[in-house]
Amino acid sequence: MSLLIPDDHWAIVTIFQEAEGEPYSGKVAVAEVILRRTQQKYFSDGTVASTCLWPFQFSGWNANTPNRVRSAKIDDTMPAVQECLAAWAEALTGTNFSHDALHYLNPKGLEHLPTWASADKYAITVGHHDFYLV
């Protein structure tokens, strides 16, 4: 028996983890970051699965994230998942809501920004996420 989880599924679950409460444009922007990192092999071996699961890149996959198990139980009848599916499909058409960003974060509650989140690398805010260039 061979079990292969399609790359699209990794992306959709990651978008759900990272942007479930974001507006649709925020979901598309997160999808773009996943896609762009995959294409550029930035913290990735060039597959979506590798991009999403690369250690400490997408917090939804971190071992201590409570939402990780919940995200393994999603199904495509959930409205938020339907939005994630649509956001991934739209990002695949070449959108650029994230202004070419490779990083993003939600600054709420952070005492200090990571070193990569410098003002000169800031690209745009979409929903609750600030997006950054490399």
C-alpha cells in the first residue's frame, strides 16, 4: 500500500492553521508565501510538503501548537476550509497580495520582532499579518 498526501493538501492545511481567522485576502497572501518559498526552494526542497513542514517556519506545525491536531481533522465542508481551498487555487494563478514576501508574522503580543522583520524589509499588512521580503 502506498500513501501519498498531495502537496495541495499540505498547503491547504497550513493555510488553515496560519490564517483561519484572516480575511480571504490574508489566506491568499499566506498561500502565496508557501508557493513562493516552494518555487525558490527557500527553507524547502522544492515541494510544498517540505516547505510547510520545514522546522520552525510555519507555527501551525510546531509540536507545541494546540491547533496542530485540530487541523488534522478538517474537512472540505467547513467554510474556513473552503476559503483555504479557494485561496490556494487563486494563489496558483499568480496573485501577489503579499507583495513578493517570503516571511510574515502576526505582531500582536510579540515583545520583540525577529531579526528578519526589519522596517526596510516590510512589504505590506494583510489582515493581522505583516509580510516581509528577504
